Amino acid sequence: MGRAALELGVVTSALSQQISRLEGELSTRLLQRTSAGVVPTDAGMAFWRQAQLALRHIDDAAVAARSARLSGHVSVGMAPSTASVLGVAFAQAMRARYPDVRLRIVESLSGYLAPMLSARQIDLAVLFREEPAQRWSVMPLLDEQLFLIGVRELDGMPTGASVRLKHLGRLALILPSGTHGLRALLSSAFRRAAYEPNVVAEVDGLALLMDLVRTGMGATIQPGAALARSANGVLASVQVAERYATRPNMIVSVSDDELSPAGLAARVVLADVARQLVHEGRWPGARLRVPQPSQTVKTP
């Protein structure tokens, strides 16, 4: 408390009184005082997150008023495979439409993006499944067909246009680990196909995983977006035939009443760019979802 008061330029007793007054107004304890210092309660953490969001919006509103055009900043989360096909096009479109909006793109595993969204560390993200308990705005975007990807010379690599999972035999596979959202989808597909995969390595980073695939160590199963980078153009890809082997994509954000004007604009641009990539055939294996991306569905 003493260090906090020093940073704020007030005496410790004045700061304590202000916090006590705030706790009285809210009728809840925000800080837990111990002999070792002060730690926030659950209510304190919830209040802090919302207060941070409000302060960001106030700053953005002041900048927008001064410049008379949309400004501020927005944080967007994408999984590595999504970023490889969508990241550059989205950043370029945001720069062209809203040059005064500062864009932050966070590339991380989808399993990490959801908690970041809940903690208000990012404003929106492209996720692959909903979290029903969260008060999020969800915009269905597209479905991605999965592909078996590997070097053509790999022993057991199929040569046709498509392949069923049960026909992969003992083909060496390099897959994400069990904590990865794609691995959960694949595990479910393997069970439905009554197929036991021959997993020779588990890698959670897409770049390293594809590096290993290019060496011929094994094949992988990924959405078509994994082929977007030029280095992977040398690899063969065979579509997985099972209709249930698809990955849904949705744009998920904090609720509309919390999302800043810059965040609302970024959500529209993200959906527009994704649609354009699909229409132009630049998102392999992607099919737009119904309802159309312009429609937003709120989770309770």
C-alpha cells in the first residue's frame, strides 16, 4: 500500500480511505489485507478488469474526438494456422481502412486465446469452439476441411484426391499434443473411424511441426490454412474424406456493450477479409458458414 501511495502521489492513509470508501459503495471486499501485503479478492480482480476496459475506452474516445475519425487500439487473437492465411491480409485491410487504429495481433494456441479473451487481454479472436458459460458475442464464420499433408515420398502416403482415416494404416503422423484443440477434434474423428493412429511425434508449434513434415519424418493432419505459407508448397495434400473431420471457425469477442468502436470495426473487417479469401480460393478447404458472418449470435 505504501508503494502504491508513493506512485500515486498520496499518503498511505488517504489511499486506504479511498479504497475503503469504494468497497463501501460496492458492498464487497476488493482487497484482502495480510501481514505480507495486500492481494485482490475475486471481486477485486473482476472490478480491475472492467475498470481497465473502461479506461481504455475513455482514452480511445479522447483520441477519436481530437482526430474526428476512428482511432484507438484493438487486440485480435489467432491460432498459428489461422494467422498463416488470414493475418497479413487482415492487417493490410485494417491499415487501409482505419490507419489511426493501432492493431495488435496475438498468435497463440486456441486453447490459450479463450482465457485471454475472458481476462480481457484481447478484444476478439478466431476460435474453433464456443464456451457456453461465457458472455461472448459469437459470429459463425466458416468450416475448414482437414487434409493429410506430407512429402510425396513418405512411406504409406496416399496418392489419391481423398482418403478415409481407417485407410491410413501405420502411416507415421506428427500431430499437436492432447491439450491442442485440433488434437481433440482429431481424437474424436479417430474414435468414430475406429482407427488407432501411429503418432511418432507431438508438436504444438505449427512452424516446427511443418518443418518436421517437410523432412519426411511423418505426415500431419491439418486444416488447409497450414499450407498457406510458401515453404509448404512442396508438400502433397490429400483431403480427409470423413465429413465430420472439419474444424468450425468463429469470430468471438467480448460482449458488444464492452467492445470499443475500434473493436467493432475490426470484427467487421476480419469477417470481410475471411469471406474474400474464401471466395478467391486463397483459403484451402474453407467453406463459409450459415448464418452469414454479418450476423452476430450472443451466448447467454
